[in-house]
Amino acid sequence: MTTPTTETTPRVVHGPKRPGTPALEARNLTKHFPVHQFRGRQVVHAVEDISLALPEGTVTAVVGESGSGKSTLARLLTQLITPTSGELLLDGKPVGTSARERRAYTSQVHLVLQDPFSSLNGVHSVRYHLERPLKLHRKPGRGELDALAKSLLERVALSPAENYIDKFPHELSGGQRQRVAIARGLAVQPRVLLADEPVSMLDVSIRLGVLNLLDDLRERERLAILYVTHDIASARYLADTVVVMYAGQVVESGPATQITDSPAHPYTQLLLSAAPDPSRTEPVELRGRGAPPSLVDPPSGCRFHPRCPFAMAVCKETAPPALPAGGDQVAACWLLSPDHAPTTAADATPSATDE
Ligand code: SF4
């Protein structure tokens, strides 16, 4: 077998390919959380060397299992946590760390949380939740505040606004609360919306309405949206580009339909095989099942190798670079390398001993 190359590979920027400067760009973001154990100091390798560009008017879905690092990535992008290394660029300019620069950044990049029940304060009305950020960030003149707050509700399709503006969170459905949470984010006129599992706690019947709202905001307000989800089917529905994360790393990215129609990485194939599909009549063969690895001591080489039915010797020794998989699709898998690609059908068949 050919020895894997050790040359430094060029930085791969994941996300929709659009001309011009992206609204938000992350370069080589890495986050290690220290953990103190009996035998000394160790780190959780939560996010490793991710470069991502979010152009305006696009939706990028970050997909992965629990513990893949996708929510940590969203929090790094909001500056809620500080990266171990790497940098953020807003409209092509490096983001500063002074209090004034951080406040300016917060008004441009807004995080929508998973739980609409806890993200709104139950003792305050919808009006309070919307007028507070308007006063802080936009300082409207007297008499303007009421009209601005109502227009925010209209923008998230809570119409007529008079029916909602003086209600309290407990008087709203889960979907309506999530719309109010999104409206509150729009109050600061952001360029980028980071939505962390925004529909996972909602009834299935109202999820589609919130996804359609995000789609509408991308189109109408030209927002750059990052949609974090464990549900690859909803990512295909909403996103321009899908970025698949496993154990803190990006393993595959590309146009949403291409990734879901022709996944190149065995982990993406596993995610798709586990996704609900009403048109499927055959039972699903869940190959490569198992638990995600410890991020304190992640597996050597390809981090997916202990679960991968196609794992080869090279996979255990050397981490694969992002390799082209057709068009704008890339996947970090040695199967795509001419040096390691299977040459026969038998080579491409998963080994029973790996199950
Ligand atoms: Fe599987 Fe090897 Fe590809 Fe990793 S690099 S996904 S172990 S075939």
C-alpha cells in the first residue's frame, strides 16, 4: 500500500460558494476544553480546525450526532466561547475582542436557541421582549417603538401583530414562541442568524412553518443563516449547503441535494440510512453503528475508523484530508484517494469482522 502523503493540504473553506466577501467567515477554528483529572490535565477536542464561509442570502446546515461539536461551533461563531485558535471575519474584516467591538459583533450575529420555552422570560410580555433590544441597539424616537415592535412580529408571520404583542409566553404555542425568539433576534438588524436546533423541541406539525420562516428570511432579508441540526432530512429541505461533522471535525460538505443524493463519506451514508424516509419499504441496514468516540482521547487517524465498515490500515494511522468528491463536494475519506480507492467490488464491500 502506498504511504500516505504528509504534505500540508490547502485550507478547505466549507459553505455555499458565492462570489464576493461572505458575511461571516471562520478560519481554522479550534476549541479545546481543559478537563482536570486525577492523573493531570487533559483536553476535550471539541472543534478541530474548521474553516467556514457564510455568504448572505444562503443557508448552511451543520449536521451531526450529539457530541459532534456542531453546537460548540455555533457558540464559537457567536463569540459566546473563545476559540483556542483560529479567527473570525465579519464582512472580510477580523473581529476584535474589545467590549465595543464585541457589542457591535453581537448586533450583527444573532443566536436562536433550541428551546423556545426557556429562551423567553415567562414574567414578561412579547412587547417587553421585542422593545428591549430595540431600545438598546436602535434607540428609536418616541412613538416609533410600538410600530417597530409590531413590524417585527409581522416579519415572522405573527399577524395581525395586535393579537400577539401583549401576550405572555405561556399564552403562545411552541412555534409562536420560537417566532417571537427569532423576531427578537431581528430587532438588532443582524446580518447572520445562527439557529441551533431551532425546531427540535417543537411538535412535528409546526416544524415546517419555522423552517419555512427561516427560508423566507434568507430570501427576503438576505440573511446568512447557519442551521444546526441532527436531522439531515430537514437540512436537505432548507439548506443550500450541508456540512457534516463527526467527533469535532468536518467529514463532508457540499451542495445539499448532492450530499444527500450521493454521500461520499461512510458517516454521511450512515446518517442518511438512519433518517426517516416514508417512501422506504425495505428495512434499513444500519452498518457502522456504534457510539461516537471520546473527545478526550479521540481515535488515531480517521476518527470514524472504529465504526467504519470500510476501514483500512491507513485509516487507523493517518487522518484523511478533504478530498474532492465531484463539483463542490468534498469528503475526508481515504476511499476517495486514488492511492486507496477500492479497485474491486469486493474491496468496496464492508467487512463482516468490522461490524
Ligand atoms: Fe472509513 Fe477510512 Fe474513510 Fe475513515 S478514511 S471513513 S475509516 S474508509
